[in-house]
Amino acid sequence: MFFCLKTTYFPFFIVTLPKSRKTASLSITKIILPVKENNYWRSLMICAALITVSVLLIVWAIPRDSRNYFFAEQGKPWKYADFTAPFDFPVYKSEAAINAEKDSLMKDYEPYYKYDKETESRMIRKFRTDFADGIPGLGPEYVNMIVKCLHELYQQGIMPSADYSELRADTAAMIRVVSGKVAGSIPVASVYSTKTAYEQLFREEPLALQRPILQKCDLNDYITNNLYFDRERSEASKSDILSSIALASGVVQKGQKVIGRGEIVTDETYRIIESYMKENERLQQDSTQNQLVLLGQIMYVAIFMITFTVYIFLFRRDYLEKPRSIAMLYVLTVVFCLLTAIFVRNTFIHVYLLPYAMVPIFIRVFLDSRTAFMAHITMVLICAIMLAHPFEFIVVESVAGLTAICSLREMTQRSQLFKTAIIATAAAMITNLAFDWMRNSSLTQIDYSSYNYLMVNGVTLLFAYPLLYLVEKLFGFTSDITLIELSNSNNDLLRRMSEIAPGTFNHSIQVANLAGEIANKIGANATLVRTGALYHDIGKLSNPIYFTENQTGVDPHDMIDDIKSAQIIISHVTEGQKMADRYNLPKPIRDFISTHHGQGKAKFFYIRYKNEHPNEDVDDLLFTYPGPNPFTREQAILMMADSVEAASRSLSDYTEQNIRDLVNRIIDSQMSEGYFRECPITFRDIQYAKTILIEKLKTVYHTRINYPTEKKEAKKE
């Protein structure tokens, strides 16, 4: 039973728990509408928005290829039900068979080239014009000899050098030369390129002897190709040849059994199944089919996202009031679904490389284990529809995630994550091995590549440690690792406190020890309350001499009035907030600073001022801390430990009864003044806190024995 009694609301009625401890009955105050109607509808709108955005993003990324839903492995048993052809479809040849037929037919392919008669006459005319006076150093007969050679070259045919080199690679290559309306096949070896034609020019005996002189004439300027590639005719010829290739080798009739469950997938059966998938994919290009596939995917993803959101709405509605918490839940789920879609589209990347267990680890560290498991299962079930082996994937990753949640109770050391990664990986591999043993009759048939992926998955799971910092900063959480780092006494702020305000520093350490013991006993976050205790009084650094624990005989309060003194004492809360902002302390730590006095009063100065001004109306706000009152168990623990530890220093005699009376008086006073009304701490927790405080203070202030003094004998004269 909670000591802080608050209003609990439901969709149809409200039960109001009374503030008075004397009232034991429950009273129904309203029927039909909740007290917090606005928050109720706000939560519904947030849930609807989260579902809509998540579904749209995931469905956008999911592949709509049918082969993701239907998978066959050659040489492996058929894992699905008996497969009967739902419609007539052709049995397509394999790519290798089609390519072999193409290669065979393309041996008879002859590209078309146009023969240009005008090129020869143009080039010869140009040559005669340029050398009308003859070739310098040679007789006039050489001009006629070169013209004759050029005529023979052009008559034989000259093609571009690039085409010639490509075609000459095949010694049996033929081309079809189109001259006018006549086309004839000639060997490629019988024609020239511009380069070979130039060399052929000097093979004639008279010209070869005069080559040094003729090279100065730039005869290559008069040699150009007169055979031009006819792309249109060539492509038409190639299409005619390729069109003769039959893409299918048979037809499967509707209702024909293809394969039964448990039968081995042969090469022929595999080709039939692949043909069905290809034909089904072609049919899905129809807009109606695409719409049905898309609608089915939307429905599937929406079912699980709605289920997850309903869980949050019913059992973790407080997360809806924390934008960062709800953002982390949905962002992590959606991101890993998107990564799965990317991996599936790139078939060379195995999905087992993705560390899915990282999601429940993050949620377990920052939120709670039940929500971590629900988020993990939701993510895995959505990702499963993109995979060839959905059932195995669901089981393997569910086991890995559940193992990670159970093995990671808290994350305060790097070794804890290392152990979790090993345990989760081992669990996944054992589960996968069970599937392999059930599917295969021999150990030699097991595909061990998946185990390599799972091992890499375990290694990538270790990256959760550095990514933990990123998630923490991105969503504004505070991990135990951060708290441990902050509690290091070498921290700049703590070191400054130990130098400037050593009394406050020692007080904070004592409070941290007391609060940590209480938290461990009642199941609260001990790491959080210890760290919060170390920083709860950092505001005293602005005026350390005004606080008793830092004074060395001179009390500056004696020189100012009680109102001013109270304001200085109260200001350590606001100054602590400013200092926390300056040093970027996490919000949970800042909350300890503001709540460790709640909305209480600086009682010493308040009471003294009232006694000195009995006839004056005292403004209580001048002596009241800004608050708020504690709203978590850890903050309530700190308030109790802080007040008791500070008050214990004023005891004149540290007997067990005095300590017990002090603890009971202080905590009972805090309870009666309603400081714990807003936090979920129970009477049982408070009683445990009292017991621990009494026992610890007895240990701290235990009575020491008096050591006897040695008596010195008088010297004899």
C-alpha cells in the first residue's frame, strides 16, 4: 500500500484514494468520464500518431518481391506444404542454358556494313590534286602506282580500326557488306582497317623501296574507311536470331503437383519453383495485385504496432508523458526494421549480422525488462516477413533477445555487456543448431555459414557499449555507467567541493552511504541515489561559510537577521540548480538538488524569528524552500537520509535510544507534513529506511572505550 495516496483514473470510472490514513474505504467519485480527460485523449492521439508514422516508414521499406515469401534450396527438403500450381505457367530455362544457346546462335551472326563508293573517288581525286606536279624526288609513274594501290584497297574495303580489331578476334568472323540493294557476306580477314591499309600500301615492291620518301607525303591522309557500321540492320538481324531462342522448356498445368512436403528439391524442381516465382512476380506488376500486397503488408505491420502501443497504453502509460522514452521505443524498433529491409534488398548481406539483441539491451538499461521484451518481439515479428526463413529467424532472435534481457540485470561495468554478448550468441547458435539437426539427416548437410554470421553478430553486439552513450545523449537518459562516472571523487565538481566546502563534502558522502543502503534494501536504484546524494548540496559552494559543517568557530549568521540568513540557506537549492546546468549534470541529478528539502522550511531561522516577533504576521514564503517535494522513491530516500544525518551531528549523547528517537521524530515529521505524498513510497519502505538509518548511525557513532593512562612513579631522591 502506498503512503502517498493519489488519484488513479481509468477509461470508465475513477477511484480516488483518500489522503487521510484513517479512511479505509474507496469512493467512486465519477462515472463515465475520467478526471484527466484531456490527458486521456492526448495519450490516444500520441498513440495513433506513433502507429501511423511507424507503419508508413516500415511498409515503405519492406520489399514487395514475392520471392521473399517463398524460398527453395537445391538439395534440401521442401519445408512448406505440398505445392500445387495455382495457374498455368511456363518452365523457364536457366540463365546458363539461355546464355549457352545465345552463344551458339551468335556464332552465325554477321554485322551489317554499308559500302560507300564515293569515298574512293573523293580520296583519289584529292591525292591527284595534291600531287599534280608529281611526288618530289620520284618520277610521275609513282603517282599512278599509288592511285592503283588506293583503288585496290578501297575496292577490298576499309573499316574503322576499332571495329576491325574486335571482329578479327574471331578468325571465322564474317560481315555482310551492303552495296546499293545487294548484300554479300565476306570474311573480316579480307578487308582492311585504316592502319592495315596503310601498311599494305608499302608492300608493293616499287613503293616499298621508296618508303622513306613516300612517308613524307602523309599518304595516311588519303586512306579512310569506306565501310560504315549499319546499326539498324545489325540490331534487326541480332533480334531475329535471339528471338528464335525459346525461353521456356515446358509448361506446368494448373493443379499439377510440383513437390510435396519433405521431398528433396532437385535441379528440375528448383527450376519449376523459380519459374513460378518469376511468373508470379510478373503478374504482380498489375496495379490490383500491387495494391493487395501493399494492403496486406500494412495490415500485418499495423497489427503488431497497435499491439505494442496498446501494451504501453495499458501498462506503461507513464511513458506517454515522457517524449524521450516513447521516442526511443519507436525509433529503435523502426530503425532495425529499416536496416533489415536494406539487408534483404542486398542479398549478399545476411540479416544475422544485425545485432537485434541490442534493442532490448538499450530498453532494459534505460526503461524496464518487460517493455524491452515486448519491443523486441514486435520488431522481430515485423522483420520476419521480409525473410526466407521467418520461423527460424523469429525463434533464434527471440531466444537471443530474451537471454540478453535476463543476463543483463544492470549495466555498470563493461564486463557485464561482454558476458551478455557471449550468452546471447551462444543461445542463438544452440537454437539454430537445433533447427539444423531437425532438418538434416547428416552432419555433412548442415550449412555452417549461418554460425559465422551469428558469431559476427555477437561481436557487433559489443558495440552496444559505445552506442549506449549515443542513445543516452540522443534521448536524454542517464545510464548507470554515467552515474558511476559522475560519482568519481576526481570529478571536477566533487574535487572542488572537497577543497572549498570539506564539511559539505563529508556530509554528502555520509548521506550517499546511508541512502545507498536504504535503496538496496527496498529495491530502489542505489546507484542513482548515491550519485544524487553526492551532488545534492553543491549549491553550498557559492557561500560555504554560512553552513555549519564548514564553519571553524565564526558564525556569519550572527551578523545578519534571520530572514537574510534563511534566504542564504534556501538559496543553496537554486544555486545548486544553476551550477548543475553549468556542469551539464543529468536531469535526475538536478531533481535531487531541487527536491532534497522539498517545500519545507528553514526551521531554525523560521522558529527563531517567530519567537523574536510574536506579534508579527510572518510571511512563510520567506523561509520556504522552492521545492518541489520528492516524486520518486530515490528522492524520498535522499530527503530522509539528508535530514537524519545532518540532525545526528547535534546529538550530545549518541545512545541507541537517542538515535532511535531522532530518526523517528524526523521521518514522522516529514510524513505528517506531506513531503512524500507525491512519490510511490510505501509504509513498509519507510519502516525499512528507519531501521537502516538507526543501525548505520549506531555504527558511525558507536561508543569507544577509554584507554587508561599510564601513571608515572615519583623519582626517589
